[in-house]
Amino acid sequence: MSCDVLVIVEHNEGRLKNVSSEILSFFGKIATDNGVKVVAFIFGDHISEKLYCDIGKLGIREIVSHVNNELDEQPGLVAGMIADLAKKVKPKLIVMANTVKSRDSAPMIAQKLDIEMFSDILNIDYKKTVINLARLVYGGKAIEKIKLLNQQALITVRPNVLGNDENEAFIPTITKLKTNELPRTQTYLTKAKITKEKVQKPINEADVIIAIGRGLRRVEDLIMVNDLARVVNGVIGSTRPVVDMGFVRRSHQIGQSGRSVSPRLAILLGISGQIQFVAGISKAKTIIAVNKDSKATIFKSADYGIVGDIYSIVPILTRELKKLKLQNR
Ligand SMILES: Cc1cc2nc3c(=O)[nH]c(=O)nc-3n(C[C@H](O)[C@H](O)[C@H](O)COP(=O)(O)OP(=O)(O)OC[C@H]3O[C@@H](n4cnc5c(N)ncnc54)[C@H](O)[C@@H]3O)c2cc1C
């Protein structure tokens, strides 16, 4: 299967979002008028026959769907899945809605595919050999005009700019993807861990938190952090980039756009200490930070600092705390 345009559809519990309807009807018309092959990709929970019908009514003839109730809050997983699909169907243009959800996943998809990305699109003039785009820049004070010739690109389209074309309705063909049809990339491996994590206490009720940052390189390394968490009865939290990578659930993100926490003890591993993170952890009674950079800002917020590599320090901490625990029994 291949296509010219891959539209990533957003819906609220099975009801198409307005902006997705606008995008679908715009490309439905282009498909009919210009013979452009458009595929709509829909994923998540609550995907019903009615939803497929609603998409067909907008002039779309082909849908790929992936039913999965764990994807919604995992931009890393979503990005991996869409990038994998795009590698298969090779669209010239990937189109997403300009929403809070796509703000997280769109740049990751573009990075995974190594293609250009343009957000805030206001206008699309789709021709066979050239696609002309316009978008707002400088906080809405100027309009940038972009010409796409042969390069593949990802765009995010603003709501209420494309209108709603009346198109001929189709009964779309539907290809349903199963998880095991998708390549097992690193992000898919995280799902088992995420499921296990569900039984953990909510992060804002935790007495002890082990928070991880980008210093943790691979998802497999969570095993090392889990070992430490088990010894101290801790709950794992993280910075936002770690959530975006799909290592930890969004509900365990600490900071300005995550949760504010007030544990008795917080052990921070490989976290730089940006203000947006510190805003969520500042009420912790005792903070121990481990960072290999002696000048890391996080040390200003910490009661105890360890300058070192988390990959050497965490196993030592775990071993020594285990010993202490046994002695105190
Ligand atoms: C509007 C807005 C809201 C935001 N909200 C949040 C939020 O709620 N929460 C949040 O966390 N961020 C948030 N951010 C992002 C925030 O600005 C930072 O980008 C983020 O906190 C940095 O995460 P980090 O410390 O994991 O990564 P980095 O800043 O990349 O730091 C990684 C650190 O790990 C250290 N390190 C690397 N390898 C090792 C190793 N092997 N051993 C020891 N140390 C190592 C490095 O020295 C570095 O200090 C927000 C940003 C914006 C713009």
C-alpha cells in the first residue's frame, strides 16, 4: 500500500474532532478532483463502524486503523507507530491537526523520518508537482510561504482554516493494524513496563520518589531504577522528555505541566534541574540529586548531591540501602 497524503485523524472517544473533519474533507475533495491518493489513519480506543462511515462521508476511500486503548497519553508510542506506518505507505505529505496532542508527537515523527515539519498551516494549495503552503510565524505577526517540490514533509493544520467541503461519500476500505504487525521498536518494548507501573501509587501521594531524567539512556535501564525503587518503597516519576520518549506514563511526570509532589524523600537521577521540573518537586522534604555534571542546576535545589554517573551510582545506592534495610530488621 502506498499513498500521496497520509492524514492522521484525531477523535474524542469515537467522535471526529472538527479540525480533523476539516482536513479530511479538504483532502477528500483533492482526492476526487486531482486523483491524489489519500489515506486516513485512525488510532486509539472507541473506534466504531460509525466513525469509519463518518470519515467515508468526507470523501475518504481508504482508512488504516489501529485500535489500542493505551496510546492516548503516550506521544512517544504514537510517534513510533505513525513513523512506522509512514515508512510503509511512503506519503509525500503527512497531515496532522494543530492540537495539544500533535504538538508532542509531530516533531518526534518528523525526527524519526528525518523530514521537514511545518506547524500552524493556514492554507494549502495542492498541485501534482508542487504544494504551496502558508503559515503564521513570529507569534502571528507574519505569514511564511513555503513551496514543497519533491521533499516529503509533515504539516500540522490550524482549526477553522480549511472550511468543510461537501464531498461525494464513499464506503472506505479499512485496513486494521495489529500491534504485532508493527515493528518492535524500542518504544513498543516500554508497554510491558508501563502496564506494570499501573499498580504504583499515584505520584502525588508517594512518600518516596525516584525521578529519572534524560540521563537514563535506554528504556531497559528502568530495570536498574526499579531495583532501587523497590528497596526504598519508592514510586518512579520523571521529567517531561522521559515521558515524551514513552519510558514513563504521563501521570508520573513531575513539573509545571505535570504533577506537583511533596514526598519525604526524592532521589533525582540524571536530571538537569530546569525551572519547569523544579516547580513540581520543590515541596519535597529531602532531595538527593545524582548528576555527572558538577555544575548541573539541580544541585542548587538538592539537600545532598552526588556528582557521578547514574549507571555507577544507582547500583551502589541499591546495594548499600539493601544492606541497611537487612541490618534494621
Ligand atoms: C511550557 C513548558 C512546560 C514544561 N513542563 C515540564 C514539566 O512539567 N516537567 C519537566 O520535567 N519538564 C518540563 N518542561 C521541559 C523542561 O524545560 C526541561 O527541558 C526538562 O525538565 C529537562 O529534562 P531532563 O532534566 O530530563 O533533561 P536534560 O535537561 O537534558 O538533562 C539531563 C541531565 O542528565 C545528566 N546526565 C546525562 N547522563 C548522565 C549520567 N549517565 N549520569 C548522571 N547524569 C547524567 C546531564 O548532565 C543533564 O544535567 C517544560 C518545558 C516547557 C517549555
